[in-house]
Amino acid sequence: MAQWIVPGLNVMTLKNKVPPPLVTLIFGGLIYYSTALLPSINFKWQELLALLLLIVALSVIASAVATFRRLQTTVNPLQPKSASALATSGVFKYSRNPMYLGMLFVLIALSVYTGALASVLLVPGFIAYISIMQIEPEEQAMSELFGGEFTDYCHRVRRWL
């Protein structure tokens, strides 16, 4: 991959370097502050729906962290090669990346809460960024660490949901 956005900056040097919670916070800030610049929508039960989505998001993240803790493997997304076990149980039966799925649901909850129409672009932007800059390097590391076991897991379980 060649240059990306900033002249002289190589995308490969950024892969797996920015903590995903920070990426989520940045996208969340963009969603939140976009309502001051762009239109937003309001509807009945908006806040309740946002709260329910946030509860789902935090539950998925907590469940994924609990699985990593139970397996005594790293939760650090910046050091995927230090994983000592392949998580395939719990929420990992349904998503190879439940923590990122949870972060996505946090952004969707914020989008619903604020009614930000810019979310139509920002949420897919988050998915693309996390997929390319975080998940792909992690999957490469998991493939190197766990070989066929990881390949079989990838065939059984989707990347997001």
C-alpha cells in the first residue's frame, strides 16, 4: 500500500498502532460534534433505543474481556503476537472481533442518541478503519500463531457478526 492522506506518511507504519478505544473516541467525537454542522433527526423513543444499544455494546465488550481473562491471554490489541490462546468460546462463537463489534455498537448508540445524519458516513468509516488498520494485522498474527486452528475458526465465524 502506498501513501495515505498525508504526504510522506506510509499506511503500513500506522497499522495496529492506534489503540482502538482511541479510534472509537475520535469517531464518537466526530459523530457528536457533527450535529452542530449537519442536520440531525429526532424520533420517539430515541433515548431509550440508544440506551438499549449501549447496554448491548458494553455487554459484548465485557463478555469478550471476560473470555480473554479466563483464557489468561492478552487483551492488548496493539500486541496481537503476544496472544497465548485462541478465543473461540462465548461471544467469540458469533464474532471473531466482539470487542470491535461492541465499539461499533457504542458508536451506533451515540448516533441514535444524537440523531447525527453524518453517522451514515462515519460508522462505515469506523468499520473500514478498524478492519484495515487493526483487524487485518491481528488476523495475520493469529494465523502465524495458531495456523490451521485459526483458519478453521475463520471459516466458522464471521469477522464482525
